[in-house]
Amino acid sequence: VEGAAATASAGHGGRRRHVLLFPLPYQGHINPMFRLAGVLHARGCAVTVFHTRFNGPDAARHPEYRFVPVPDGMSGAPSVAIDSVVKHILALNDACEAAFRERLAAVLAEYSRDAVTCLVADAHLLRMVEVARRLAVPTLVLRTGSAACFAGFVAYPLLCDKGYLPVQESSELDRPVRELPPYRVRDLMHMGSDGHELVCELLARAVAAVKLSSGLILNTFDALEAPELAKLRRDLAVPVFDIGPLHKFSPAAGGSLLRENRSCLEWLDVQAPESVLYVSFGSLACMGGRELDETAWGIAGSGVPFLWVVRPGLVCGRAPDEPARLPEGFEAATRGRGVVVEWAPQEEVLRHRAVGGFWTHNGWNSTAESVCEGVPMLCRPHFGDQMGNARYVEHVWKVGFEVGDGGELERGTVEAAIRRLMTGSDGAEMRTRARELKMAAAECTGNAGSSELAIVRMVTHILSL
Ligand code: UDP
Ligand code: UDP
């Protein structure tokens, strides 16, 4: 670590750049934070990663960073129900605050104060931003979702005042949100009236964290969200750095929390170009046993080759490590036509020439990765920002469509949707638009592209803090 810090200081007028990172301990938040670590490290910054015990990253994979565990004092992982994720995030903040203050003070004492440039904290870690502020450490905030989603956070109190939220009747879900087109009420982050206060608290804290900070870092890019980024720049008093898609700058992420199955890449190698449907619902979303069966039989009935990530914990209410069981007869019915794995090297899968479509839950990382690889999407959002992301996929970028409209899934619906995406004529149009977006993304991340320039601005900004 001393060595890394010394290297970072060389060539920068003796001023060391040492950046402290604190990711939220979920896969979809750890990945972009580690990609950001890669970006900063490549530009001469020494990196220290604070992390909780729950979902701690694989430190052995990153000898170039220093890791500082922060005891979270919590008994275990949250269950996968959304209200428990929200509660977990809020509780985690309080549980870590005191220990983080201690650890941060120790790091500051060890590296004389001026060597530490700033803390980059996940937007959901307001308490850590406050601690850093009290210790006079400037902070940047990484928000791992889209710009549109964060604009929704900022507008949330206003939308509540205007009566959009909380939702009282299901008929209100389709009401268009005039202030944030093309969102409908159902596309906003919401949990029904019982969880309303919790969601308000979660989003208000994220906005407060950004307002206390010296800048907002977003894993998005100009070609995808120019109007939304412009709106945020108007509404926020801090600089906004749209440096995405981060996986293009720093492919090696923090290491998955589940063991990756790489043999599926060899199977993809012998499949026809753009013939395979990749199916994955991310690291948190869960489905009922019946939905799993309908999904399986819909995939089987479509006749389309597939690579399906069935991670332990995919079925709601089971233990996180309990393997999900596919319906009897599914394997025989699809033998030779598909592969089921517990966790896939997703970036490589989406880049593979054999992959022609992605059935996704529309977590922001998955959505951005798919867009950047030019893969059109079948959308099945579950909770949080996923509905809003799916809305953009279908109605703004027009590179996919939603299956099941938030209701129960039937195998017939699944079959038809898969065929429409993989072999239908509008699926082909979506694929063409996805290719165009891929090129636009490549321009943003290329030489002097908007994202590359934003990275340069961000690093300059960090140095000036
Ligand atoms: N991912 C992966 N292998 C899988 C499934 C997901 O590597 O089999 C990665 C994916 O590339 C993405 C992250 O896990 O970077 C999931 O993040 P996302 O925001 O899409 O969803 P979340 O898990 O937060 O719901
Ligand atoms: N800005 C931006 N994106 C960037 C860098 C800057 O939108 O990548 C905007 C930002 O909103 C800010 C202004 O440009 O209001 C000045 O940026 P700078 O980084 O110089 O911020 P300062 O530290 O001067 O507030």
C-alpha cells in the first residue's frame, strides 16, 4: 500500500492522490464501485476500499487496493423481499457509522491528512458522507442507477405533494407522471402505502448525500440520457460526472459474490450468431415457484437456444444458498439446446457474438451492459428502479419490450415474447437500434468522448479538493 501511494504521488507535483471508496454491499453496487476503482487506479490514484462484512468483496483478487473492513454488527443478509432491502440499507448506515468514524480517523492518521483526497461513497451511505464531512474529508457520491432514476429521487417530495404517491388504488399505477415523462406512476420507486415512509426516507437520504458532497458520479453516458443529465445539472448545485458505462473502462469488477461458471462461454462458441437468448434476473430479484415453472416452460416451448442463470435464492422465500429446482422434465425437453448455470460472466456473455437477446430484470448494470453490447432486451422488472429502466428500454431507446406487464406470467406469453424478440421483425428492428446505441456508447467511451472527458474532469476535480 505504501508503495502504491508513493507511485501515485510521483509525477503529480508531490501531491499524493489517495481515494477512499465505500460501496454498498450489493452486487449491483459493488461492481460499478470496483470499476470506478479501476479507473482511478489507472490514473495514478491509490485506492482504499472500506467494506462491510456482509457481502464483503474478494480482497485477494485486488492486491493493488487496500481493504479496510468495517464491522456492520448485523446478523446476516437481508432476505430478498424489497422492503427488507430498503430496511437493510437504512439499518446498515446506522450500524456502520461509529466503526467507520474510527476506521476513517485511523486511515487519516496513517496517511497524513493532505494525502487523502476524498471519499467516494455509494449514494445510499449518507451516514458515511456525514462522518467524512465532520472529519473534513471531501466526498463524492457514486449513484449506481440511471440519471432518470436519480431525477426521480430529487423530484420525489414534489411528486408526493402532487398526489402521485403513495399509490392507493391499482388504477393509479398507469397515471402518467407529467413532471417526468415517460414515467408512469408504476415506474417510480414505490412500495405501496405501507412502505411509503421507508422509501421516502431512503430517497431523501440519497439526495441529501449528494447535496452534502462535492460531486455526483453516474454510471451513465451522454448518448443514453442527455436530457436527464441536463435536468440534474440544472437541479443540483454539485458537478455531475457521467462517466459510464464503467464496464467499458474497467472490465475487471470486484469479483462476483457467487462462483462464476465460465464453461458456458465455450458452449456459446459453437452456437450460431445472435441465436441465443441470455436469461438472468440479477443478484437480488426473486420469483414465485409458479413463475419459475412458467418461465421454464415458456423458454422450452419457444424453441430458442438459451443460457439461463438460475442462481441459488432465485425462488422467493428460500434460503439464499438453496439451489432453485427447475420443473421435472425441463432438462430432457431442452437437452442440447440450452445451458443452465448458477452465475455467468455476464459482460463476456453479452459481448459474445452468439447472444442475440437478453431477458433481464432491468437492474441498471444489466441494462447498461446490454445497451452497450448492442443486445435487445425482454424486460421483466421486479422492484426498485427496474420498472423505470424497463420503461426507458421500451419507450425511449426502443431496444426491447416488457413481458407480462407486471402481472402473472403464463408460458404462452413467455413463448410468444421470446419468439418476437429473437426471430420476429420488430425484434430485428430493436436489434438494429441496439447496434446504433452500441456505436454511440463506443463514441462516448472512445478518445475524447463525453465519458472519457468526464473522467478527466472528475480526476482533476478530485485533485483540486
Ligand atoms: N451478473 C453477473 N453474472 C450473472 C448475473 C449478473 O456477472 O450471472 C452481474 C451483472 O453483469 C451486473 C450485476 O451482476 O453487473 C447485477 O447488477 P444489476 O444492477 O443488473 O442487478 P442487481 O443484481 O443489482 O439487481
Ligand atoms: N460539470 C458537469 N459535468 C462535469 C464537470 C462539470 O456537468 O463532468 C458542470 C457542473 O454541473 C458544474 C460546472 O460544470 O456546475 C463546473 O464544474 P466544475 O467541476 O468546475 O465544478 P466546481 O468545482 O467549479 O463547482
